Amino acid sequence: MSRSAPYRRKAMEHHAKRYGIGMLFMLPWMIGFSAFVAVPVGWSMFMSLHKVAVVPGGFKYDWIGLQNYRDAFLKDNVFPIELITYFQQMLLMVPVIVIFALLISLLLNQKFPGRFVYRALFFLPVIFATGQVLSELFSQGAGDIPFLDQYNLEPLVRQYVGGELAKTVMEVLGRIVLILWYSGVQILIFIAGFQTVSPSIYEAVRIDGASPWDSFWKITLPASMPFVSLNMLYTIIDLFTFPLNPVLKHIRDNMFKVDTGYGYASALAWIYFAFIFALIAIVTGLFSRSMSKRRGRA
Amino acid sequence: MIARLRRIRSASPFQAVLIGGFTALAAFMSLPIIFIFSHAFKPQNELFLFPPRFFVQHPTLRNFESLFLHASNATVPFTRYLFNSIVVLSLTLASVIIVSTMAAYVLAKYRFHFKALILSMITLSLMFAPETVSIPRYLIVSGIGLNNTYFGHVLPSLASPVAVFMLVGFVSQIPNDLIEAAKIDGAGHVGIFARIVLPLSAPAIATISILTFQTVWGDVETSTLFMQKEAMRTLAFYVNSLLSGLQNNVAGQNMAAAAGLLIFIPNLIIFLLFQRKVLESMVHSGIK
């Protein structure tokens, strides 16, 4: 007993040292995160339960409980509609973007001359998809399908397709621009994911007589399942925090209205956030179930 | 060049179709860039042409000339904004890379209390659009007294959840055997971090550098909210105020087009610099 006590103390010390250094690595990020992300988010929760008014020298908070949340659905005649419309659009967009990114990255993973150039080109939209450039382009563009008018594609489409069909084609084209632009990072993640599968596995199944089609379904797709779920998450987050989306615009507008104010805007943000959270929870739940099933079988 | 052409000619039909398809898609994707460039060189009458033309018909440098004339009349010189932007960018990039990689290393490779909580908090905060927390942020920044300092620009974007989110995924791909081996060879945390984690997560670091550059370079929020002194604001803010001041002004549209190009070019340069790193190291990395 007396012999093991110093030994145990030494072990404890050793642990504390290792643990402490590991924590030190985390520390700067933790401080920054809590000061500029966690606390503001919590604060907005606090504000969403209050009527916030600007008075000389600061803010005045009046506790009104869930009134703001109730107003969002019962009084506001813009917010619920925009929320639902945007959600419908996004439910369509997210799978399309991920599948498109998967296809493109599969093709880009093939061996062909100049593939590095093309990989770079498909990553290029990343520099539009954020902020300044996009809003600059949108502000110069027109309405909902900003670029098609400027590129003068509509007469072209009308000429070749004609009539009512042209409208549908234009809508799809309008989506395609967004899909192309929003799949930059996803394509990159997929290509990186494909590199994690060792080539010897492909060689082995080829010797066993599997066609490329089989090896895609049996090897590539299961191996890149974690990346599919990562991409799903990334796409959802990317689309929902898109600076020009109508719901966020509505929230921003409410922030500077005198009668509604920050409290109401925060409540709207939290409702929006709850919807996204539910969506993400469903997606991660589905993926983790399918992945654990696969692991169980193996 | 000739060798490359010969290689293309010797491509199989499948490869030929692939190249053809990708060329078409790539051309479609680079349309916005071409538009920005050609828009900046359009003379006044072409900017207001309806229906708008895609390509410039009579390119001119007048837009840039009037932009610089306008800038030289401002109270704070143009170079001051540029200097601020460069200082803020380099500080932010360096600190975001170091801080997030360190955090991702610990989060991906070690088990400790509250790890699940921290990870879920990162995912949660990703979903929160930054606009909605700008007021609490302002209160915090002015509470600590960071108004009108460079820290006020750098610190709010320091703890980027996106960067850590991407890096955790990447760092956890680094095989544990590699880290074990380094530990047996006597490497400490710092050694493992600097010699193994940093080099092996280079592609992810390059990606987050591009993303961070985009957000910081185009960010007007910190300049608008945290900086009251004009001399501490960044180039993006200057261009933005120029644009919004000129929005309803017919004469200002040409300056807006030129400024749009000028603010876009650094994005393109940084992208071209880093993307090679991203793609190269992704393919040649020894990670399995």
C-alpha cells in the first residue's frame, strides 16, 4: 500500500500533465468561442423572451415570456409563409446538390488529361458563394433568377424549346446555376473522401470479376457514406445561412422596426433555428442508423 | 504543349466525352467571372443598355479613372483602408489557422469530459446565422473595450465554428498509429501537433484559409459596428459605402462596376494560390 501510493500520485501527476497540455491547446479557441459565439447566442435567447427597447444609455428588457414566439405564428403574416416556402425549396435543393456533387466528383476522380484544371474550376464557385461578390452580382442582377436575364439566355431557350416548356426549363436553369455554385466545397470533400479508399481494394475486386458499376455500389459508395452525411450537413447549413435568403431578410428587417425590435427578431431567429435543427437531427439520425447497420453486418 | 496535345489526342472515347462535358460545364461556371470583368470595362451607355449585354462592346478605362478621382477626394486616404484590410486579414488568417487546428487536434484525437457537448455546440452554432447575433456581439466587444482597435476586427472571427467543423473531420482521418509512433519516439503534444497534424491537414487548412479570406475580405460588419473611427475601417467597408452612396446615382454606376472588379481580384488571386495546394496535397497525401 505504502509502496503504491507514490506510484499512484505520480500517475495522477502524469495524467494531469497530459490532460492539462491537451486543454491548453483548446483554450484559445474555447475563450474565443464562448465570448463571440456561445454568449451572443445565449443572449439572443434571453432577448427573445423579452420586449427589448432602446433607451438612452442602453437597452430596456421587459419580460414577456413566449409572447414573441406566439406573435411570430399568429400575428406575423409574412414569416410562416416564407419559412414554409423556403423549406420546401431547400428540401428539393439539398439532395440535388449532394447527388450532383457526388456525380461530378466521381467523374473528376477518373483519370483523364487536364483533370487538375477541371478540379480547380469546379472549386472556383467557393469564391462567389460567400458574401461580397454574390451580393454585388445579385444587386446588379434582376429578381429571382438573376443571371439568366443578363446572359440573355431566355430568348435562346425560347427559340429552341418554345412556349410553356421554356418557362420550366428556365426555372431548372435558374436552379442549376445555384446547384453548380453551391457544390464547390462538397465536390472537394467527396474527392478527398475517395482518396481514403485504398486502390488495392479496387484491384482485388477487379480480379474477382466485379465491374466498375459493382465496385461503385459495393465499395466507393459505402466508403464515402460518412462524407455524404458531412456534405448533407454542410449543404443544409450553407443554404440556410445564405445571406440573401428571404427568411433571414425578414428577421433583419424586424430587427430595426420600432414596434417589433430585437426581441421579436431574436425569437424569429430561434424559430428558424429550431426548424433547421430538426432537419439536421433527422438527417444525422438517418445516416448514423444506416452506418451502424452496415457496421453490424460487416 | 505538344506533348499535352498528343496526350489529349490519344485519349479514349470515354475520356473525350468526359473532357467535352466538363469543358461545357466549366465554361458555364466561369460566366460570372467573365461578367464581372466585362462589366467593369463597360462605358456609361452600355451599363444602362436594356436588355443588358453580356460582353463589353467598347472597352474603356474611364470607370477606374473616375473611381480613383473619387477616392482621392475622400477624407481618409484609400491606402489607409487597404493597409487596414491587409493587417486585419493577415492577423485573422494566421490566428484562425493556428487556433482552430489546435482545437481540432484535441477534439479529434483525445477523449475528455464535455467533448460531446463541445462538438454538439459547434454544430449548433454553425446553424446560427451571424446576422442574428450582431447586437449581443456589439455589446460584448464594446464591453471589453475593443472598439476602434484591430482586435475588434480579428477576435470576433477568431473562433470560427466552420473551420473547426471541417478540421475535426480531417484530423480524425490521420491514423492513430502515426501519432502513437511519434509518441513512442518521444514527441510531446507540441511535436505531434507541429510535425504530424499540421502538415497532414494541409488540404483542410488551405480550404479554410480560402473560406476565411473570403469572409474577412468581404466583411463589413466589424467595420460598421465596432469601428467608429473612419481610419480604422477596412477596404470592404469603404467600397460598400461608396456603392450604397452611389446606388441611386446614375453617374456612380460606372464606379460601382470598377470597384466590384477591384474588390473581387484579391479573392481570385488567393483562390489561385491556395487551390493548387488544396488539390495537390489531397491527392498525394499519405493518409489512408
